[in-house]
Amino acid sequence: MARIPLEPVELPGPWWRRHRHWLATPVPFAGARPTVVNARTGEAHPWVFRGNYRGRGWFGVRTRWARLHPAWKREPWVVVYDHPAPDGGPGRRGLQADEHEDRHGQQAPEHDRGARPRRSMRPV
């Protein structure tokens, strides 16, 4: 098991417009079976990894939970995870969301993401 510290992020704006509460890793996340843990209390939370963006891994914090726990941004957070499988091993495609980013941390265009081209429905 490995761990990475998480930084609380609260985006400005009204709560009904977009998701505003996040925990972000300092580097892209590429682990398997992540669990967000409050490092002070040891409490684990089922918050989902939402992918890598701008060089960081993002875990969504539920809005209702954040509103009921206003001190959440002052708590120490970590993500505990299994190391990713070696290239080509089982589970390689699991949470390897960073493979869809270019070297600057930006999302690669759909056609560069390794998706197979769509086949035509016309007979050959």
C-alpha cells in the first residue's frame, strides 16, 4: 500500500452550478483501488477518483458532506492505494487516467486516446 497527501480545493461560485469541493494530489494519480483517508482520524471515505487534470489527480468530495463538515479543508488528507500493475499486466487499464494526458497535463484529443476507429455500417 502506498499513500499520497491530498490538498483540499474549493472552487468559487454557487453550489448548484458545478461540483466545487475536491481533494487533489500534487502529481498525476496512477494507483489502483484508491481510498481517501483523513490522516488525523483514520476515517475512510468512498469519494471517487475523477481523473487527472493539469498534472493533478482529482477526488470529488460530496457537497452535502462538505457543508456539514466546514473544517474539512483544515484536516490532513491522504489517498491510500495499491501500486499499479506493470505494463501489460492485469488491471493495466484500471485507474490509469493520466495516459490520456499529453506531456503538459492536458487532455489528449479523442482520436489520440487509443480508441478504435468506428466501423462503417456499409457492406464492403
